[in-house]
Amino acid sequence: MCGITGIIKLEGTLSTEEKEKIQVSMKALHHRGPDAQNVFFDTATGMGHCRLSIIDTSNAANQPMESFDRKHIIVFNGEIYNYKELKHLLKEYPFQTQSDTEVILAAYRAWGPACVNKFRGMWALCIFDKEKNSFFLSRDRIGEKPLVYLQQENNVYFASELPVLLKLLPEQKKLTLNVAGVEQLFLYNQRHLPWNTTIYKEVFKLPPGHNLIVQEGKLHLQQYYRQKHTKKQQPYEVAEAAYEQVIQKAVSRCQESDVPLGMLMSGGVDAATVASHLTNKSIIGYTIGFSKHDPEILRAKKIAEKIGMHHETILLSGNKTRNKFVREYASLIAQFGEPLVLFPTVYTKLIMQEIRKKGIVVVLTGNGADELFYGYDGSNKLLLVSRILEIVDKQRMIKNLLSVLAPLGIFSDNIRDLIGLAQEAPYRRKGYFYRKHAALLRKTLFSKPMASLLAHTDPGEHIDAISKTCAAPFIDAAQWAGLRMENEHSLTLGPDTGSMCCATELRSPFLDADVISFAASLPAKYKVSLRRIENKKIVKKALAKRIGKQLTYQKKQGFGFGFPIAQLLRTEWKKEFLNYLEESLKMELFQKDEVTRQCNDFMNGGRRHEKNMVTLFTLGIWYKHNKHHLQSTARSS
């Protein structure tokens, strides 16, 4: 796990000033890679790397790394877990290190851009091919590792983090606020700007599962990852055995490390599943809480005892956490460079800080299981809706009747939504909720100039595109969209931001490519039923055989459960909350009277507008620290 930065010249040569900017940008990346910092300069490019040493910790494995004949140079952030397997297939390459980085170089030389199809892991990388005078940038399938870029005239800039990218730009360069991106923050289940957009119009995220080729002055974006969703018909017992095998292999891969590993041991099913498959018995499970009597801690201890794992508890002071929470939240937003409406990122940082003090560099988590195996509470309701829609789709008479009843306005909100979903094309059903919510926001919260700017944009367009790739029942398409876009904040963005600020690497075995493929092939009936206790069905049934039913089927609370964020914003954090709310209004994107009305309702204990208030609060933090990067008037965007 590291940080990368660089400038690619489409024409001309790298100037002294640009070389200096790369050096400056690396200082802003130091938190991602404190172990080594190096640069590579050539006529057409400059690339910087800050290293967190995990695989082959020797200096020989530092980056930027050149191939043995110096024809290829790489900067790479992430881990390729199956690098040893690939190394056996690349015997003709004269390896000089034991690193996964050198395996990437050898794989690229042997297989070209198609090499990424063989990788199992997480990555963001850039390879300079001197022979072809081209650059190959790539990002892992799910987007665990970040990579942003910007093309300006004859330069392409890239970096692991947005604030680092901005340090590469000319001093006078001002950027345009992306109001469509701002809208995304408020919509439905979003808490972030998804991979198809950034807070600035000129800046792009390299989409997960894509490569970017820079050659002959042009940029070519290529998608290499397309997940199949063909359902495999098999007895449940066969499916469960296959599930156990694929999880075991994924957990085994994630244990590849030359530095100490730890396990983020919540009292939940997902962490328990990963922990129960660990073969490295020296790995310690860490649980964090505010009291030794915390139910999460007590449950985690019991699970650890059951599977024979050494377990440690980290206790935080509730008072100290409350006192510094807003400051920590603001610092994480500053590091991320965009609004990220995710308070648990603070918990991630606090946990990683304490674990890092114990000398642990790599931490495994159970992240991703809820999205893949339908563990969220709403999954049962979603299954019911999905089954109803399957019936409606087969019966044209019912569909025609619903189209007649829809305008009458005599139904509850839930029934109206069901009717609305039935009238949509299957691939547009998840996006239906985004379009509906956006219509309300454009009429109420957003200012008239902002609503006008958004008038010709479709807020559900990219959710539709993802859903369209999953020709399956509504529940499968909706959950796939959640994995690929809607839940990026908790799956990839928050974990990377919260851990890398402490120079620790989080690994998620459930996000292994083979686990994802297996989950995509599994019928929904093996994941969820109409009974809430059977959410994440196959995961729980398999785990119960390892730790027992009592521990498996208890309700997980999670760290931070009961920590009254909304109430604290109304009381102890009221001053900061109102100040940042006022800062967001300076953007001239919102109707001040409506914001005031919603704020009063929230301050009086109302929950209806809580998401809007928290989002405005977060946006205000971002704007206060980044408005100097923007063109003078936000509304000009």
C-alpha cells in the first residue's frame, strides 16, 4: 500500500518547475508511504512514489521500479495477492526482487494490458513503456485503491489522492465546481461522489475495472472487467461447500505479507467468517469500544475463544472522542479532497491509529459481505418487491391496470413506489429512486440557478448503466448497483482514507474477484429469505457450523452504535455545525429559507431532514478548505 503521483507530457519536455511540483506533491502523500520516497524523471514524464513496505521490505523493492532492461518503469499502490502464482508462469523473466511490483512489470511485458485479468488483489498503477512511448494506468475491479487524473492542454496529471493531484497543477489553475456531483451527495443512499464524477468538472477518477492508455497524445479508456451474472443451479449443500472453498482461498491470499498482520474483529458475522478461515494463528484480533462491557466486545471475545484466536481490546475515551470528533472528521475530508458524508471513517482512523501503535501494518476486515450476500436489513423487503415485480412483468394485464391506477394518488408511498417501479424498464428501477429524490431536491432545497443547471441531467443514469449489466431479478440488479456505486463510501473510499492516514493497509477477502464471481452466480434464495434472520443466509449457515448458532445469529451493532452523532450536532457540536452550515450556503447552490426551515426542524429533534443537514455540514467543511481552488462563482458551473 503506497501513494503514487506523476505528470505525463503529451508534447514537449518536463520542466524544472514540474519536477519540483512532483517533489512537493510527494510530501502530501507521505502518510500513505512513510518507509521510502523516490522519483523517476525522463524527458516525457515524472513519477513519484511513497512506499509502505509490505511485500519484500528491502530497498531493492522500492519504487519507481525499472524492469531489468530499463524499458519499463512502474509506480504502484496496492497488493497483488497471487503474485507468487503468477511468478511461476513468468519464469523467463530474470527477477531481482521478491516483490509483487516486479511481478506486475513482468506480467505487463508478457501479456500487455491483459495482464490485469490475471491479478487477484487491489491496485492503482502506472507503467511507462519506453519502447512504445506509452503509459498504462490501471485500477482494480472494485476500486479499492484510488486513482484520479486530469488532462490539461499537453499534460496528464495523476495521483492517489485529489489534494495531491491539485499540487501538480500550475498555480493559476482554477477548477469548476461540478454541481451534478454536489447533487449526488444528497441523493437516496449516496454518501459520496461516485466513480463517474468528482467535485471538479475537470478531474476524473479512473473507473474501477478500467485501464487508461496514454499514447501519441491521446487518452484511451478501456473497460477490462465485466462481471457475468449467470445463476448456477445447484443444491444448497453443493453451493455452501463451494462458498467455503472460495472464502478460504480468498482469506489465504490476503495473508500474504512480510510484515505483521492483524484482524479487525468486530462481533459480526463477516469478521468472524474471515477470522475463522485464518491459517496464520499468530494474527491478533482487535476489537474497539468505549467500555469493556460493550456488547460488541463481549461477543467478539467469545468468537475469538471459539476459534482459538488471540484477542485484544482497545478502549477509547468517549469524552475525548466527542471532543475531537469534528476536528478528525474535517481532517479526513481535507485528506480525501471531496465531501465524504461518512462519520464511521473517523472510527476507522481511531482504530487504525491504535493498531498501528502495536506495530501492525496490515489489517484484515469483513468488508463487502453485506453487498455480495444481501446482509442489510432492507434485503428482505427488497426480495419481496423483486418477487412482485417478476409476477407483474409476466402479466401484461396487471401492468396495464397499474398504469391506470398510478395517477389516482390513493395509495401509500410504498405502494406508489411499487407501481412506479413496475412501470419502469427493469434496468431503470434502481435509478427510479434517484430520479424521484432529485426531483424533490430540485424543487425544494436547491436554488433556482442550481436546479436550472441540473435540469438536463439524469441523476439515475449511471445506476441504470450498472443495473443494465446485471440481467437478473430486481434484487440482484439493485444489490449489484449497491456494490459497484452506491456503497463505495463504506466499501472502498472510507476504509482507504481512514486507514492510509495512519499508514496501515486494510484488506477485504470478501472483495476478492473469485468471491465476487461466486456471489454473482448464486441465486438470491441462497442469500436471503423473507425472514430477517436469514439475511446473508449462506454466510451465516456456514459460519454457524464453525462457531455455533447462538453467536452467529445475534444482532450485530457495530462500533459506534449508540454514539449519538445527530444529538451531538444539536448540542456539543452545535457551534461547529452551524458554522459549517453557513459555509455551505456561501456556495449559492441552496435556498437559504429552506435550509433554515430544515435546520430548525433538525435542531428540534426532527429526523426527516437529518441527511440533508449532515450533508450540508460536510459540504461546508470541504468548501471552507477548498474554495480557493474554484473559479470565483460557484454558480458559473
